[in-house]
Amino acid sequence: MTFNQELDEHGTWRKQFALRLKLLAEWLNDHDLMDPAIRERLDQLHAQVKDDRIMVAFVAEFSRGKSELINAVFFAGYGRRIMPASAGRTTMCPTELGYDAEVPPCIRLLPIETRLQPQSLLDWRNAPGKWERVDLDVNDPKQLAKAIQKVAEVRRVTQDEARALGFWNDELPDDNPPLGADGLVEVPKWRHALINMAHPLLKQGLVILDTPGLNAIGAEPELTVSLLPQAHAVVFILAADTGVTKSDLTIWRQHLCALGNTPESRLVVLNKIDTMWDELSSPEQVQLQIASQRSDSADVLGISPTQVLAVSAQKGLLAKVNRDDELLKASRLAELEKALGVGLIGQRRQILQSAVSKGIEALRQDTGRLVRTRTRDIVEQMQELDGLRGKNAGVIKQMRLRIEQEQADFDASGAKIQAVRSVHLRLLRELFALLSSSHLKKEVSVLAKALKQPGIKLGVRRAYGETFDRLRADLGSAVRLVGEIQSMLEGSFRNLNAEYGFSLQPPAAPQLESCARDLDQIEKSHLQYLSLGNALRLAQPEFGERLARALMSRLRVVYDSAVNEVELWNKSAASQLDAQLRERRRNFARRIEAVSRIQQAAGGLDERIRELQKQQGELLLLDAKLAELTSALVAGDDVQKPVAVTA
């Protein structure tokens, strides 16, 4: 199955899931089962699937045919090149292609001069007015290609400007761009490009990250520290005729090996195998040469030969445009598409399905608990009313007085329940303080200051290690606080259950240990910039400042994720208590109403018991329907089948 087909199937599954989730939400509303925690969980599940993105990053040194490969795999349907892929340097700035229905088709370009300002790339994303925008006509391939050509635009600046922007280093002359006869240096005109277009694959959640060469990657640490680690797959392109060059190996070792994604998600493509097609050599000899180059490249990069694929992007694009099956087969492009499709999309869907299954199971437990509480209350009422058979009016009056006294005692117990909430909130405030942006900024401030100092930064590696030690210690404290809060909840809920007959069950505590793993990965991905080989680049205060901003942006994402988990945990616990308090108050009202009706009519007792029996049967059907709807969500059945929303 090709990448396109796998992505289509993944998109269909996401739509089916969203539809079933909507049906479930409507059903829960109709049956008064939607409390704040359940709504929050539904919203989280919906956002998780709706906003799911699959990012494929293409990384290569200049002139490896990277943009041509993107054209061949994703945009051949336009019948021409869409990404600029002429000879020489084409993609001069990191370029993201994706789709946002709320934004019109356009290309947004962030001026390179923004590197001189303190905001991170993440901050600039939230300031759309600072980007230059060019509207796109997705139905006009010629206009589309012309507009996207802007990612190749350059500026000519003085050496001082190039130095300030991060493209010139007096200590690393080999890395500097050529100096023109006029004394000016050519640098990218744009720092970052965002292309929004309703391409079928992009509408399914695909995001393509097209990166520039080594010089630009090294000058923009946010690219390797924040963007590349988000990629679900990285396609590293080499030239088939040269194999792994020195600059290729530098990119691989410094920027790709430290990524958090699994080694299996990194594919190496030997492009331009058509340069090895030799009329003086037999097809067998050519294939042996290609196989040898694959094996040699795998050895140099330290990966399995199965992760190295040989293709001709140019011939593959030509074959697709001309519908030439023989040439397409010779280009081997289908092998890459299959590797991306089966490996990447299949793996991504498994991860997403596993995550939503856990969410659905938690939703099922929360809602089922509410149904069971109502069922238990009905059974208790039936037993209570059944005990009134044959009793006189005085006994019935005494029962009413007893229920009213129970209600008064329960209302008076509010102070005890409030005390539980107060202790819970105090501990939560401590937890949120540890995970707050202000606390994070304070912990990183020493390192940020060290990075921004001019000159060789001899103590920066120690400051870096100490910063991450403090962050890990803070997370350890947060984990202990979570454990303390969870123990308090378990004890409090146990006491409330015993005293008031509740069925409270503490929700699963947030697993902040995963944040610790993220911290380890961030630390690892930054270490490359603190090596001796980067000492001269790091000596530039502008580069150090960009590195500090990139680090802070990445850490904020981790901490925000932790805060979101804690908030959901807190809402789940609080809303569960609120729901059972609400149900208990309703139960008192229903019991008093039932006794009043019995007092007023001789036949009221049997009638009320029959009503309760009917309600009990409806709740059993409700529970069965809940199981059916949640099971369908996990199983991903065909949503085209009729779905009843009545109990």
C-alpha cells in the first residue's frame, strides 16, 4: 500500500472516530450523563484525533534532490514541479506545508531579520501580522509553483549583517557562504515559511517539513531542537553517486542521531540512482553497484541496510506525470512510498488508537459509575418502599421525618467535604507552582545568561547539566506531590464512601515520569551545541541567545503538557464528587416525593415501586448502550451503519 493510500485510510478512520464521538456526546447529553469531567475528556479526545498531525521531515545537504523528492511523492498530481527543484540551492529556509481550514490558502514568510529580535519562532507563530503573506490559487499549478518559489529567495548583506544573523563566523571560514566581488554575502531572505493549502494529503493531517542545508540548520537551533524532534519520520537524502559525504555525516551525527524519534522512523534515501544507469553496464551490474552503495552508506551511518532506499526522484516524478509504469518501476519510488505508508502511518495509527482507547476506557468508567450510582439509589428506594407494605399512616409519617433528618444531616456535612477540597486545592497549588512558566523561566535563567555571554563559554556545559538536574529534581518533587495528592484522594474518598454510601473512585494519577523522559531527550538534543566542535559558533552571543530561546520553547511544551494532564486529573476527581453530591440530593428529593405520594393515595406505594422498577430496567439498557457506543469507538467500526441514540 502506498503512502497516499495509507494516509487516506488514516484520515477515514479519524473521521469515523470523530462522528462516533459526536454521537456519544449527544447521547450522554440526552440522558443527563454529561458532567464537567466527562465533557472535558470528550473534548480532549476530539481534539486529539481532529488535530492529529503526521509530520515527515526531509533533511539533506544542498543539491541532493530533496525538493524533487517531495514533488515526486506528494505533488505529482499537479503534472509539474510545485516545490522549487532547479539546480543549485533551492529551499533556503525551513518550509512547512500543512492545512488549516481556518486560514485561506497562502504562503506566509517570516523575514530573516526577526533573528535579531528576542522572540522565539514559537512566539512569532502567534504573531501572524509579522509574516509576509502571499495568497495561493491551489487550482492553478503554475501560480502555485511561482508563489512557492519565494522560499528560494535570498538577500545580499554585509559581513557584519551576516554575522549578526548567524550566517558568518570568522573562526569557521569553511562554513561561511561565498563572499561576492562586491563584498556582500548571500543569505536567505526568509527565516521560516508556512504554506497552507487544501491538498488532499495535507487535509488528512500530513505536515511536510522541508529543511535547508547544513549551514542554515546550524544557524537556526530551534529547527533541530524543536521542529525536527516533532517529526514522526525523518527522510535523510544522499546522492547515490557520492554516498555519504563529510557534510552529510555531520548533519546525520549532529542533528539527526540526537532526535527523540525511534531509529526505525529515520529513512535514508540514496537519490539520483539514474546517474548510475550506464549503457555500458548490464542492468545486473548497475543493480549490484546500487546495492553496494546502500550497504556502504548503512555501514557509515550505523543503521540497518533495510533503512536505506535507493530511488530516482526526478525519474519518478517524470514517470507519474507521463503515466509511464516502466519508468516508475525503475525509479523505485514505490518502495519509498510503501516504507513511509506502512511503517509511518501504521505505527502512528497504532499509537493514536492506543491513546484514545485509554481515554475511552476512562470515559466509560466515569460514566458507568454515574449510572451505577443511580441504579443503587433506585434499589435502595425500592427496598425502602417495599418495607412500607401494610404499614399505617404513622409509620409512613415517621419514615418521612427520618428521610428529612438524613437530608439535614447530609447538608450539614458540607464543612467536612469542603475540608477535603481545601487540602486538595492547597496541594494542587504547590504542584501547579512547580510546573508554572514563571518557575521554569527562573530555573533556566542561569543557563540562559551563560549562553548569552560573549566569548568562549567554558562553564556553559556545567550550567547546562546543573539546569537539567534542577528541572529533574523539580519533576521529582512534582511526582511526589502527585503521589501525596493521590493518597489523600484515596483516603478521603474511602471515608466518604463509608460514611455516605458513595462510590467515589480516584482517577488515575498523571504519569509525569514521561515528562522526565522528554527532559532527557531535550538535554541530549542540545548537547551537540555544547561540544568542542561548536565552541566557536557558541561563542557568538546571538547564537547563544537563539539557542536559549529554542530551549525555553521546547521546555514550555513539555511543562504545558504536564499541566494539562494535572488539570484533567483534578477535574475528574472534583466532578466525580460533585456528581455524587448532586445525585444524593436528587435522591433525597425523590424519596420525600415518593413518601408524599404514598401519604396522599392508598395505591401510591405499588405505583411508585412499579415506576422504580421501570427506571431500573431503563438504567440497565442505558449501561448496555454505553458499553456498545464506547466499544464501537475503540473498535473503529464502520460509522455508516445506523447508530441508535436511544437507550
